[in-house]
Amino acid sequence: MRRALTIFSLAMALLAAAPPLAAFQGSDEQVPPATAPQPLSAQIRAAGFNITDQEAAYLDADAQFTDQFVAPMMTVELHAPYVSDEFSRQVILNQLQQVANLDPNGNTVPPPPSMTELERIQAARRAAIRQAAQQWLAALQANDPNWVMAGSDAYGTARQGEADWYAALRQRLAGPSGGGQ
């Protein structure tokens, strides 16, 4: 099941990149320069939802902090099929060690009262990601050929935490003080 999810995720990423690449190949138009990603709070506000400055600061800090857990795990997922290759194995080990050393409760911007449930969910998600990283790291270091299974339950919990976080955010945004659409 985990392998199927990994393959599906990789396929979706490749399919998402295909149209822009195909459009660029047959065109003489210049590609616009890359821009910095828009902060989560700006995306929420651009969608027509009202959030306070304190909520915006928390959401942006939380997104940056959580990315320290998520980005390395995405790299692990991309290299997992090639773990027998020494380069990919070292990349995976380095990324897992990076996540294993993080504190899931290390977000330095405290949540406003309206965001405490989001913080609880996100901290649990980050803890599950770290647990998966620790379990995968231990299994890889023990040369377990089924290393992915070692952290699959924790990673599944983290993925569910992501869905729960988005549901809680939608609920907050749709609430009486959320305004919006």
C-alpha cells in the first residue's frame, strides 16, 4: 500500500509538471522569472477570507516550520525506489536524520486562541512525521529491506493529521469570524 501511494504521488507530481513543460517546448515566448511562493496567509486572504494579523503571523510561521518536516520527507519519497543506489541511500539517510533531530513543538510563534486546535493537530502531525523518520532511519541503518514498513503506521498518522489540519482550517475560515466566500 505504501509503495502504491509513493508511486501515485510521484506520478501526480510528474503529470502536474507536464503541461508547463510541454507548453514551453513549442514556444518562443520567454518564461516569466520565478517568484517567491506566496505566504499561506496571503493565499487565504486572496481567497476572500478574513484572518487577523496575529492569525496570519501564526499560520505563516507554522507553514515554514512544518515545511522543515515535510520537504525532507518528500525527498525521501522521491529517492525511496532507488534506495539500493548508494547516492540515493545517503540522501535518504541525511534527510531522515534531519527530520529525526527536529522538535515537533518548536514553532516559535504561539497560536492565537482561535488557532490552538490547529496548533494541536499540526504538532501531532509533526511528531508523527518525526516518528516515521526515526523508524525508517533505524530500519535503514539495520539494513532492513522492508524499511518502509517500519515507519508506515506513523507516516499514515501524519498524512491523516494533514487532512485533519485542513479540515480544521476550513472550519475556522467558514466560521462566524472567518468571513469569506
